Amino acid sequence: MSAEVLRDDRDDHFIREDGRVFAGRHLIIEVVNGHGLDDEARIQRAFRDCVSECGATLLHIHTHKFSPQGVSGVAVLAESHISVHTWPEIGYGAFDVFMCGDADPWRSVDVLKAAFATDDVRVRSLRRGDGVVTDVAAA
């Protein structure tokens, strides 16, 4: 990889912000005291609503309903993915929202609050690949 990747005018979906270049934003989102976390169709709707609200491009959704409860799923995006595993018996959903380019994963937080009828949504944010491009390009 050359220093070429650091140029601001490249159309490569890396994010350039505050003098940093990174692959994308990855939000670890915990839905607490959520409702409907055992409803596979509701989770698929939440994925679609997140995609739309965040300005992403949906490629495919796959979910699996467990017995007696719980759902796991992934929405594959052109910009990366959204994934979930739920424990409806305690009202908990573990979501990952990872997006690169112009898509804004932060917009998914309010979508998930509304979709699962809770105000208790906890978020941690990572800049995926932060420092990798600079370190490689400098080598």
C-alpha cells in the first residue's frame, strides 16, 4: 500500500476525519429492556430501517429463530454489516453496526430504540482500521 491511499480525493470508502484514515465506524450497541426481540420479522424490519436511515445499501438479510427463544441475524451491506443475537427472556439484544464510506451507523441507534421500544440503548464506538493505513503507508 502506498501513500496514495491517504489522498482525500480517492473513492475507496475509507473515512478521512481529523487527519485520520480508517476503514469504518463499528458500533457495539446493547439494547436493554427491549421488547419484540424474539420476533424474527421485527428484527428484519429493524435491519431494513437501519439501512435506510443510515444511507447504506442492503445486499442480503439472513436470520435464524431459536427454540425456545432468541434470534440471530445479519444484514450484509455494501458498506459492511449489521448483526444481532438476542436474549428476549431478559430483554437484551447485542447488535453490531459496522459501516464504511458515507453511511452513518450512528443513525441506527434511534431506529433500534424505536424498533424495540426502549430508551436503554448503550453504545461503544470503534474506528476500524484506525492507524493501519497510516502505519502501512509509512512503512
